[in-house]
Amino acid sequence: MEHEISKEDLSAFLDEELEPSRNTAIENHLKSCAECSGELDRLRGASAAFRAAGSPPAPARLAGAVLRGKGPKRVKKPNLVVKWAMSVAFCVFLFLTMGKMFKPAISQMFKQILAQVSGAVSSVGSGN
Amino acid sequence: MANPEEPDLSKLTAEELVEKTLDRAFGLAVRLTGNRSDAWDLTQETFVRAIAGLSGFRGESDPSTWVYRIMVNAWKNKVASRPWRWWRRVVSIDSDSLFEDAGKVLPYADDPAPEYALESAERTRRVERALQRLRPEDRAALMLREFEGKSYREIGEILGIPVGTVKSRLFHARSALADELESEDGA
């Protein structure tokens, strides 16, 4: 079936923003066109979902800040994923850097511990 | 003859202006900017300008329409001059924070049943996620129509666009929102 109306007209029909003659034409068309009726329902559903979600209310302190003519300096917070990625990257960097810097000292420490343990084992073995 | 019970809008004080329009203006700011942090700044800037120009407000239009026009102009200037849009994308999209400080998960849910509150909260989050994918101008047009009940002519005045463009934006916003909600249902 050829449609006499556009989808934008359907949206405007929902808002009652069309001229009366156009409104009547659309009402008559909808009686016999399942496709346009379905599209109208779809648009109506989207509007209803938007209204049901509500409008974000203003923070309690904003009115005071506005009337004082200034507000707290708001630091832009990066989103959680970025914060975690940056934390992990920093920890890996720290680990690699410290590992590289202290590798000789750590090796020396392990050798000393090993030597002491070996010495202790030998002295126990010899009965001293 | 003026109705003596109605306040004289041409003599609006700053406190009255804030009381009448702040909440709704913040809602529009959130739709324009996509996050509460930028919305705070935009709202503040808007009201600084509005309060400074209050003596010139003659009460011929609704105060909210006047404030919204200031806000949209301020937003357009801000968006046009911002150099670091990639950082804005990193910090801005956080639909779960849109209702923080509200005191309850869904501001307009009166039913105290916890199951309803949870379901409503999830529905709200889905809608907010879908809205983030729309253009700011489309979100703003939808908000002005659905929450403010503005006519196409008034929306056109506020957004600085012809009525035909308002019609097109509203259709686009509803259709895109319907598509997103359907795809989330099917996911």
C-alpha cells in the first residue's frame, strides 16, 4: 500500500502539532494501515519510556552555588574503566622498575641466605 | 487586565528564578552535555548570565523558555570552542551516575515495593544508555517536548532551529530510542 504520510508526520501526529485536515487524513489512514499503526505505537512507546525514566534532578548544592555566583571547583572524574587501567599500568611499571633496580641486591640477599642455610646444615651434619 | 494573583514575571528576583527553573534547567543541561559534571558547569554559567540579565526580562515569555535559550546558546559556544573533545568522551559517558544525589534510584517511583524499584532502575539505565547514543540536540528536543510540553514553535525558538527541523529531530530521537531499546531487548 502506498503511504500518504511520512514517519515524521506520525511523530508530529503524536504531538498534535499538525493542522486539523492533516490530522484527519492520518487518522483515516491509520484505520487501514497496520504498518503505520505499528510505527506509531513504536514511537509512542519510545516517548513513554523516555518519560518513565524521569529527568535527572539538580544536586542539592547547586541552587546555593548558583545564587552565590560561584561553585566548587569540579574536577572531571575519568570513568571507572580508565581509572582501573591507569592503576594497573602504574603497578606494572612500578614492579618492572623496582625489579630491574633491585635485581642485583635481591640476588645477593638470596645467595647470603642460601650460604647461611648451607652452613647451618653442614654444621648440624658434622655434629658441631 | 492582569490577574492580581499571578506573580509579575517582569519583577522576578534571582531567588524566584532559581526556584522556578533550576531543576528543569539542570535536566536540559544533562541532556545537552550527557553528564552531571558538565551539566553543573553549564547550569551555573547559564544562571550567572540569566541573573545578570534579569532586569531586561520583561516577562513576555515563560521564564523557563528564556533560561533554556540562554543555556542552549551557552552550550553551543562551549561545544564550538572546546579543543579536547577526546577527553570529553572519556569522562562524559557515565549513565549510571545521572541519578546520583537523587536520594532514590528512580526519582519518580512512588511504589515502595523493592521489586518494582529495581525493575524501574534497570529500565531507567537502559533508557539512559540508549539516550547517550543520540545527538545532544535530539535529546534536548525530546526533553523539551516530553517533560516541558513545549510546542514545536517554542522548541524552535529555544534551540534556534525552524519548526520543520524540530519535527524532524523529534522523529529521529524517538525512532533512534525505539531502535536502541529494541536492540537491548533482543541482546
